[in-house]
Amino acid sequence: MPFPKELPFEDVLSSIADGLFTVDTDWNITYFNEAAERITGIPAEEAMGQKCRDVFHSSLCDGSCALKECIDCGGVISGKSIFIVRPDGERVPVSISAAPLRNARGEVVGGVETFRDLTELHLMRRKVEDLYSVEDIVGRSEALGKIFRILPQVSRSEATVLLLGESGTGKELFARAVHNLSDRRKGPFVAVNCGALPDTLLESELFGYKAGAFTDAKADKPGRFELARGGTIFLDEIGDLPAKLQVKLLRVLQERVYEPLGGVSPVRTDVRVVAATNRNLEALVADGDFRQDLYYRLNVVTLRLPPLRERPEDIPLLTDHFIREYNALQGKCVEGVSEDVMALLLRHGFPGNVRELENILEFAFILCGSGFIQLEHLPDSIRPLEASGYPLGMVGTLEEIKCRAVHEALERNNGKKMATCRELDISKDTLRRMLQRCGEEPAKPGE
């Protein structure tokens, strides 16, 4: 329903920086302010009277219309990230808020939506990622900053490096960075998972064997130390190295020689060693499961990689980084994640660290073809409990669980009902009925 010309309210709406438009119940545009013209590239006179989907071509026009949801449910949507397509084909990321329009009798006569251009924000994020990255490692946290500052000097030395960190913190990425920033970068980088192979096979993999060393050894086979000659060998899960091989590795680090399986003379090696583990090597040494002298040989330079839960400020950068990678690999045009998805990611504990975040986004790419990744695109393992507000360990009937969820959501939002509705993704009428059933609010006459 268009605004009366005699009211100055229309002039106010024209002056705001956010785009704003209204529609009637048939989705025809009835108002289009100047900011909406600027962001969409469509003059108001062309937009007026058209269906909103024919003007915006947004990522929600395929059946997830925010305005339709507001009009149908009577609620409000705030801060949802989508993209619109301008007439020249340019995709513009925007953040939208929507609400139903009512007449004096309270009847819904249409809807209003505002949208904010996020293009500069996205460009700024890309510049920030370029600023806060080393090789393929992305982060702006102080914990990573300390490592970034010393990584070039560490890499240029020949010192053995020990990477300590939980599973999924990117230990191999750091090992590759050490190699790529070193004078050995033109040589090979060879990675070995010491915990993935049986003891007998691991020895031959590391040091190779001579023909006749065992029944099937028909010819000499070089080991990983030989293959890494002139470069870097990365020994992952070094804490799982068996005692016999700990002795052999110690000799390599001390004397730079080793003997292949079945060999009778030592072989000199020219390799930089980078080792990594998610185990507590000091505790293993104390328990007698890891040689103390080997620990000291490995522990020349130690880099402790912080878990993702200790550096949440890196989550937006990592998210943008992975999205660009998957767009390039899969030929998609996913613009990013919605604001509610980012809020969910920032609240998540990430026991699997960066690898878990990468897996979550890889799954989301399966369901999200374009536009912004929404909550419904995320795997159930992160979405249901986090997004619904239902705490873990709740017991009781379904009605009791609902009542506790609503009560706790109200507490988190300081009693603000509209904020509670947005968190629980329900309309205000649904919230009112739930509060009545839970005894938190008196029923209206006739209900």
C-alpha cells in the first residue's frame, strides 16, 4: 500500500542509506526508495508495480521468500544474508530485514523489506584475509600472529621443528609452510603418518630396504628419507613411533645417517625433519613410552598450534577462505554464509578444529548451489541442538522440554519476546501460545 503523498514520512524513507521497498499481498512493489534504486541499479519507476522476484532475482526467490514467511507467520526477520542480481548480472551481497505491513484494523496488507549492501564488507574481508595469511594458513588471532612472526626465521634455519596441536589444527599446513619458506623449497616435501602403518612396514617405508632383506624384496626400494633428499620430511603422529624406530630416528638426527632394512653400510641423508603430534610427549617420556634423548632432539624449535575454540576471531576468515576454495573446485557461486550461520559457527566449540569447519562447509556446498549458506544447509550434527536452543541432557516430556527451551531463550534475551522469537525461529503468536501452555502468560478470553 503506497504511502500518502501528504505525509513527510516518504521523504524520511528516501533519505536512509538502506534500500527499502514495500509490496502488497500480490507481491507487487508499491514503494521503492532511492537507496533501493542505487543498490539494485533499477529506477523506482521501473520497479513500481512489478513483482518483487522480477526485480531482485535474489537467492531467496526460489521458494524461501523472507517477506512471504513474515506475511504468513506474522513475525519479523532481521539480518538475513542473501544476494540479489542487478540487471548487468552482478551479484550484490545484502543483509535483509522484513516485516508484515498492517492496516489500522491490524489486517496484513503487504510487507516491508530493508536491505543493506555488504559489497564493501566482503571486499574488506578479502583484503583482511590477504593481510593475515601465510602460505595457505589463514588467521588474525594473536595466538597465530606470534607463530607467523617467527615462522620465516624458523623456516630459513636447518633446525628440527616440532609441531604440537590437537587433531585438525593444520599441522601439515604448517609443515608445508616451513618447507616452502626455507632454502629447501625447491626440493621434495614428503609426509609420513607414523601412526597409520604397522611397525615392520613403517621401518621399510622410512628407511627403505635392500634386495633380499625379506622374501618379497626382489629389488632395492628407497625409503621416504631417501625420497626427501634435499628437501623436508614431515613425520606426523611422531608420538606413535615404536621404540625400535625411535632409536633409528635418533641416529638420523644425531649423525645424519641410517641403514636400510637388510643393509650393511650406513647411508648419509640430507633432509630437514619436521615432526608433529597431538599427544603430550613430556607425559610419554615420563611414562617411559618415548625416549627422552629423542624428545630433546626433536624439541629444538617447538610451535604450539592453538585449537580453533581459542581463536574464534579466525572463524570468519577461515570460512571465507574455504568458500572461495570450494567455489573454485566445484564451479559454484556461493557468496558466503548468512549472519545466523556465522553466529552459530562462532558459538560452536569445534572439537575437530579447522578440519571440522572445513567439513561443515564442504557438506553445506552439497546442499547450497548459490547465494548464501543458510542454517538448513548445515549438517544435523551442528544444527539441531545449537540452532534450536535445546540444551544437551534435557529430560522429560516433549512439552516440558519445549517449556524449558522457551524459558531459557527468554532468559538469554533478557525477556525480549521478539528477540526470543528470532532465536527460536517462531512467530510471536506461537511464542504466546507456548507461554500460555507453560503457565508463563494468562490465556486470552476464548482461548
